[in-house]
Amino acid sequence: MTHEYEFATNAVRAGHARTAEGENSEAIFATSSFVFENAAQAAARFQNREAGNVYSRFTNPTVRTFEQRLAALEGGECCVATASGMAAIMACCVALLEPGDHVVASDGLFGSTMQFFKKYLTRMGNPVDFARIDQPEDWLEKTNARTRLLFVETPSNPLTQLADIRALSEVAKNTGAILVVDNCFCTPVLQRPLEQGADIVIHSATKYIDGQGRCVGGAVVGDKQRVGEDIFAFLRTAGPTMSAFNAWVFLKGLETLEIRMQRHCESAMQLALWLEQHPSVSKVYFPGLQSHPQHSLCLAQQTGFGGIVSFEVTGGQEHAWRVIDNTQLLSITANLGDAKTTITHPATTTHGRLSAAERSQAGINESLIRVATGLESVRDIEADIARGL
């Protein structure tokens, strides 16, 4: 199906194998275990000598449908679904790295990802260096003979900085490392990193894949060996597992992902242009603006600009909080990718666990506000933000 049909069709149909009941909508297999025909079949399933369901920690038909559909949309051979986006990152690193292996990551990572790399990955014996997201030469300088993994999220959260995926792919190949790209902000609708040289794609399905803020989940997409065997083996043993119900919700999200992303992009573009002209706004971060330093890279690498708009206000944290507190329509929450527009103060929420020096290095200052545009009227979104501005 993945080669025969186009993206929109795969988003609705890929991975679905109807049961004998003939259901049109994918079934939710709400079961922890599966029954075998006899003891010999049970032994064969547990020992990987026969394909089939064993236990929902690592084999569930609803989860498998989601995995196959997302793999088709990203152009990957395999997908492993996880309990959250952070679980996907953890599974990728723990399964693929040996003690002593070196990691280079972008300096503009999401706060929890930064904490995982700095606090926990290093504790497991994997030194981590951070490189400028927009400078491939810095990545090359940070690599050494033990570098095994390059990790980047592009666009970055919340400053929408972009990494040149093809350039980082060359760095990875030259150093014998694998390139892992967090594609949460774009989804495969706007960006397909595997086609641009990435080895593995990470998703927080909690965001745009769900699209309505209902469930938490993650995914790793890539090849049969690293994802289909190594990362799957970690999931089977350690169990950061996606539930069948959440997988079903994400399947429904994938069906409308393309049309939702188009609307998110259109609203974000209009909002960014409005903010850029507002006298109380000192800077707007949105790759669709010609003022964005990587606007041309975005045009070459993505098919849309995304739904995240960040901006700085005059007056520091006090003014930023006033803008947020005066909203009546927008949801004050750190989640994104929702049908409802959300607004947050990154310095004290998503990046609040970083030190002041780390936030400064990442460009997260006290006057910064992040808006994830939803599906409401963009005029109403503008009017709500204007109350505090």
C-alpha cells in the first residue's frame, strides 16, 4: 500500500487489516495477553520462531496498525510506538548506545530532552556535547572517534531554529554516527527527514498526531535493524509501551493530520505577520517570515512553516506574564499541536528546570512567549493576545 498510494490515502488506510468481523474503523484490542492454540505455538511465539501476538507490552494489533501507518507516512521500514515522546528518545538512546559512546545534540533542545541528556544519559556513561543547531561545522568539530549519535529537533522548541538535515547527515556519515531527528513540530506532512538523510525519526504523538490533546504517546521510525530489532527488543524488555486505546486515538489523528497541519500553518503565518507589526512586540520567531534567518532553508527543507509562533515582548517577564494572564480564549498550557490554541512562558515552564545560564545559552529569555496556533479563527486569536499587549 505504501508505494501504491499517496500520502493522504496512506494516512487513512495504511496498516489496517480487517478482522473477521469486517469492521470499517480500526478495532481496539483491549487485551493484555493473547491465547495460543497449543503449548508448542506458545513456545514458538515466545522464542521468536513464529510471528504473532504474545503480550500487549510489545505486540498488540491496534498499536501495530498505528506503527505501520506512521512508518508509511515517514517513509521508514519500521516503527516502534512508545508511551510518550520522551520514552521514544530514551528507547532510542538506551538501545543503540554502548557505555562510552559519545553523543552530539543541538543546543536548542526541548527542556526535558536537555535534562535527559545532561542528567541521565551522561550517568549511563555517554558523554554529550551540544552544538549550534544552525552551524553544521560546529557539529563536525564536536564529534570524535567515539561519536555514535547526533540528535536534533528541527524546528526547535520554542525558537523555531532549523537544522540543515542534509548537512548533518553528511557529518554523521563522515563520523560513523547515526542521525536522529525529532520531527514533532512538522510531522511527515511538512517534513520527511529520512528522505533527507536522517537515520531515525522521533515523534511525540501527543502533539499534532493526536491533534486534540487527548493522549500521551511517542514513536521511533527507521530501518528494520536499529528500530525493528534493537529498539523493539528494548521495548519488549523495559516496557515503555503505548496502550491500545491511545494507539487507536492516534490512528484517528493521522486520518486528519494533513488537513489540520495546513490550517495550523495558515493561521500561524497570519498571526506571525500581525505580531511583527505590533509595537509591543520586539521580535517574532517564525520560519515563514522573511526576517527569519533560515527562511530559505525552510523553503528548501519543509513543505510548510508549521504552527508554532514565538515572540518577545517589551518589558521582560512582567509584560510576558501580563499578556498570558489577560487571555480569555487561549489555553495557558505547555502542550502544543492541539485544536485549541495554547500559550506558555517557556522560561518558567518548558525550560524552567534549566539554569539561567543554560536558558541564556539556548536563547530562552524572560520576555519570550510561545503560541501554538489551533484551529480557531485567527482573528479571535489575535484579539485575545492583544488584550495583554
